[in-house]
Amino acid sequence: MSTLAPLRLLREPWNASEGNQSNATVGASGSWCQGLDIPNELFLALGLVSLVENLLVVAAILKNRNLHSPTYYFICCLAVSDMLVSISNLAEMLFMLLLEHGVLVMRPSIVRHMDNVIDMLICSSVVSSLSFLGVIAVDRYITIFYALRYHSIMTLQRAVVTMASVWLASTVSSTILITYYHSHTILLCLIGFFLFMLVLMLVLYIHMFALARHHLHSISSHQKPPTAHRGGSLKGAVTLTILLGVFFVCWGPFFFHLILIVTCPTNPFCTCFFSYFNLFLILIICNSVIDPLIYAFRSQELRRTLREVVMCSW
């Protein structure tokens, strides 16, 4: 087993014959095509940091009643999605070490079942992270454009139904992905979902920032201070846009990897790109490390509660 078994399934294109793959690698030889040898200790360290950070975010939201709102519940679910990446990484690292040192002896069939469980965890985190980023964007959009009706539109019951639906859909889709991971159709669906959510969030954020620009222009014209609610909503829009940017930077190379698997599995350039798969995995884990830092930096209320949680002042 290698680092992050679920994504290892997509490390190299399965529709390239051994000979073609070898020839492509030779044709693409060069120092920059050798890939990166990233130590397991780095994966383990990042996984631990991410797990602790996201646990603190979840604890802070549960602790502070002022954060008991649909928006923060969605952010809490996003933190849980990031935790799935960390948990799957840590579980596999421990599993690998026990097998390599002979502490754990298991039949190949059991090892494959363990791989499948880790596969489902990581794939669920991909789908749920994308979904909750989209849900948070829609929630913020409603907050800004339908401020007076927000509490009647986004009720607690609807928020719970939304969260349950996302987790159910993530579990089902990850099961299908792992079962039929050799199918181009499945990969295309995953890529299409990523692009759809990206376009949806971009459209919503562009509309929100167009409003922000108009609002600031109105303020400068009439010299009227912004309302606290509108100002807070726009600040939230900035925070979620940063989250979107970080997600795109961290997950983009992996999805580009999937696109190349479908479009040019034996092309020399694509083969070189495949060799940096471990770097894409590091970026994915970094996403789950960076997100909690953004929450704490952008939200004064959450930052204060995080400080209380760290100091154990429950």
C-alpha cells in the first residue's frame, strides 16, 4: 500500500498498456519528470495537524450558542469533511506501518477491504466538501439578497434536511466511484460535478460582489454607514470566496490529473504530470489544514471561542 490508498487508484491511467506507459515515460524522461518522493512522515504530520484544527472548529461551533445557525452548521459539516481526509490519511499510515513492521498480518482479501473503506472516506470527503462549499455559497447568497426573509427561507429543519441529503449523496456516490473506478463515465461525472459546483459558486460570488461594489458606491455617494447585517454578510462572502480559492488551488491539480487520465493517458506530457501525484495529495491535505485557519482569521466570534476551547474554559 502507498500513501492515500483511495487516490492511489487514480495514480496512473488504467487504459494505457504497460508497453505504452513505459515508452511514454521514457519519451518524457528528464529531471522534472521524475516526480517527488514525499516521506510518509510529512503526510502523517499534516494529517495530525488537520485533524486537531478541524476538531477545534467543530468544538467551537458546538460550544458557542451564537454560532448555532445554519451557516455555521454548514461550516461545521465542511470541517467534518476535511477531517475525513485526515482520518483516512492517519488510518492508512498506521495500517501501512503495522504491515511493514510485521506487527499486523492480514490476508490480501482483508487488506483490499480496508483499502475500500479508506477509499470511501476520501471520496466522500471530496464530494461532501464540494457540496458544502456550494451550500454555503447559496446560504450566503440568500443572506445578502433576501435578508429580511432569510430565517423563513433557511429554517433549521431545512438546514438539517440539506446536511443529511449531502452526506447521503456523498456516501452513495463514493460507493459507486470505488465500485466502478475503472469506468470513464464515473470519472467524467466526478469532473463534471467539480466544474458545475465551481461555476455555480463563481456566479453567486460575482453577483454578491457586484452588490458589494454597488453598496460601497452608494455609501460614498450618500455618506451613509453600512448596516451591521449587510456588512457582516459581505465579510462572510469574502471569507467564503477565500475558501473557494483555496479549494480550487488545492484540489484543481487532482481534477486536472483526472482529466488527463481520460484525454491523454499515454502522452509524454501527461505522463510527466502523473509522476507528481504525491504532490497533489499533499495539496489536498493542505486544504484541510488551511480551512480552519481561514475560519479563525475571518470570524472574531469563532476566533474568541477557539481561544476558549484551547484554554479549556468550557
